[in-house]
Amino acid sequence: VSGVVTGEQVRELPLNGRNFLQLATLMPGVSAPDFLNVKDKGLLGGSDISVSGSDVTANLWTVDGANNNDVGSNRTILIYPSLEAIEELKILRNSYGPEFGGAGGAQINIVTRSGTNQFHGSTFYSGRNDRFNSTSYFLKKNDQPKDELSRHDFGGAIGGPIVRDRVHFFGGGEWNLEDRGTPRTAFVPTATERMGDFSGPRIAGCSPPIPNDPLTGLPFPGNRIPADRLSPAGQAYLSLYPLPNVTPTDGSCNNWVTSVTTPIDWNTYHGRGDWSITNASRLMVRYTQDSWKNDSPSLQGNLWGDDPFPSVDSNWNQPSRSFVASLNQTL
């Protein structure tokens, strides 16, 4: 029991982010959790779909028959072939043959395009810009500038003959360049508190306790820590926090509100060659290379629990490589 999406449908259907994963959700028997992200790629994307009632991590994703699962979690995939490079997307939902193994859920295979006896090529561009967006409610409320959004998605492909009826090639590339602002809020130390001076006004229910001298257990004189008692390591730690830019209102403890701009860059390069050695023998070689980067500040939103600072996060990088060589012999 299966369904097929042709290459023409893959290239012509409007897919947000030009991500083919959205096509899987069009099949009968496929359901997706609310948190599924089929717009982004890399570690921001996800392949968490349940097919015919199976677990969301029980699916096998392949490209030209080669495993494409991120085996660390089984909930993301490694390479994202450009839509221009896809000839067919086939989803076997259940009752598939014994040649399909490695997973108890769906078997989802992408077949990449090959060249033909005629030269064909294509180019594309799509983009978004924050000038068409409204300002976030939280930013407008605190008189902060609009969150940035700049996305450019472009690329192309070309294929044709090297030797008519015998040797053909197909290749292309795609680039996603995005800067996306995300509103963030936090309660951060003031400039005087960073210097050890806690004698200023307090915000009830927000300000942390005034520190005591660990040598005496009593408050420091005037609630000021002497300069020679400040730790250089602690000062370096504090420098990772931004300074307050708003006054907390409406019972909120947030004295820092702004839009943090996150860069997200992704690109893919694809090349395939087909050689009809004889009428009964055919050799195919295909190589795909992906690069996905989400540098600091990250769009993960403290998802992994290792980013305690409101404006500084981890850098995320997922490079992916896929190489397939296939020799088909007809007996």
C-alpha cells in the first residue's frame, strides 16, 4: 500500500520553505504531531510523522535507496535534496515487500532526477522581508524596534546528455539565507549590580536576595561588595548578560525586552551521472552535500537546556554527505 508524488508535482506544489517533507503529510494514513516542523531543515526540521499508526520514529527515509535517517534520534533526516533534483517521492505505508527493512513504520524513498537526451535547466527565487510584517505585541508594548526577517531562497539545476542515449548528467544547487528576529525577555543584572553595588532600589518579587559576605555571613557594608572581592571569573560570566533596556511594568519582572536576530544558512549541492553501458547494464552515481548552520543566537529557544543567557546561545552545525553508486543488470 503506497502513494507516489511525481517530480512535476514536487516542483510545482507550493511548499513552505521548499521542503519536500510536507508532501508526506498529503498521504492517507499519515498524521503529524502539533510540534512537527516541515518548513525548516537541519536540526530545526523534523520527520516526526506517524504512518498507519506506527511510532513517529519508526520510519525509514532513503534517497536512491540509501539510508537518510539521523540514527541518533530517528526524528530528523540528514540530506534535503532540492526540489529541482527530485524525480519521485514514494511512501510505502504498510504491507510492503521483504526488500524493505530497517524500520517497522513507513518506507519513504526519494528518487533523484537524471539527465535526458535534451538539455534542460531551471532557476528559482523566493523571499520574505519584514517590511510586510507587523511588530510583535511584546516589542511594541515596550517601544522596541520590529523583529527582523530577511529570507532568500534561490538556486537552479541543469541536466542533459554527454553521449546521446548512453551517458547523461544532472546537477544543481540551492541556497537558503535567513536572518530571523525572535522576541525575548529576561530579568538581568543592572550595571551597578555587576560592580557589586546592591544599595539601589529593589523591585519587589523580582530582585534577587542581597548577597552576604561568605566570610561573616552578614551583609556587606552598605550592601556593596568591595572591588577587591569581585571575582574576575564572575565578571566574565556577567558580561554575557545584556543590560536592562526597559522598566518592568504590570507585575512583570522583565527589565530586558528585545528581538534577537538569528542567522540560519543552508545550502545543498547535487550531482548525478547515468551510464547505459549496454542495453542490459546501467550504472548510476550520485553525490549530495548539505550544510546547515544556526549560529548564535540560536533559534532553538533553550530547547536543549544548555543556553542560560537571553542573548547568547550555542552554535549549531549539521553538515551532511550522501554518496550512492548503483549498478543495475537486467537478466
